[in-house]
Amino acid sequence: QVQLVESGGGLVQAGGSLRLSCAASGRTFSSYNMGWFRQAPGKEREFVAAIRWSGDITYYADSVKGRFTISRDNAKNTVYLQMNSLKPEDTAVYYCAAKYYNGRNYHSFPYEYDYWGQGTQVTVSS
């Protein structure tokens, strides 16, 4: 069992930055690939970024490539999402998710993940 708790959301102006954190419970965090998703009102949950359990392979949605960076610190059981050059269309609830490593380097669909956090709101004003 893994429990995930996101933090770091808030209100920011367009062009600004935020760093989200996702703290995981348990002693096997390094056995999990991690991902970030977001969901805007009235829209489906969409993939943002993913990182392999080892931290050496990352994958991004085209909409955030070059602006967002996913990273992890296995010693701290935490995954991060650094968001720069934020746009109003980045406004959403952001969720982190964990997938037990099964040999694949990353996962980009919500149904693939085993555990989810409760989400943190990010609002970007124009």
C-alpha cells in the first residue's frame, strides 16, 4: 500500500513558476514509477509527466515539454514537478500517481496506475 500526498499548488500569474511535491508513504517508493496528471473542470484527466523508478528516464506530454520538469528523490520518498512559464491553460487539479515497476519505463494512461493522491489545485491567472 502506498499513500500519496501532493502539495505546492496555488495561484500564480501567467509566466510564473510553481513546484509541486508528492510525498509517498512506505518503504518501497523506489520500486514505483511515478506520474503526474491533471484535470481541469469538465475535462478528462490528462497525462503530464512520468519518471522511472530510478529517476533516469522521464516522459512528458507535448503540452508541457520544455516548461515542466519531473524529478524524484528516493531517499525522501518524494517526486516533484517543477512548472515554469505557466499558462492559464495549465489551470487544473494536479495529481500524482504510483505504478509498481513492471519492466516498463513509464506509463501515460490513468488506468495503468495503482495509487493516487488527493490532488492539489493550480490556478494560473492571465
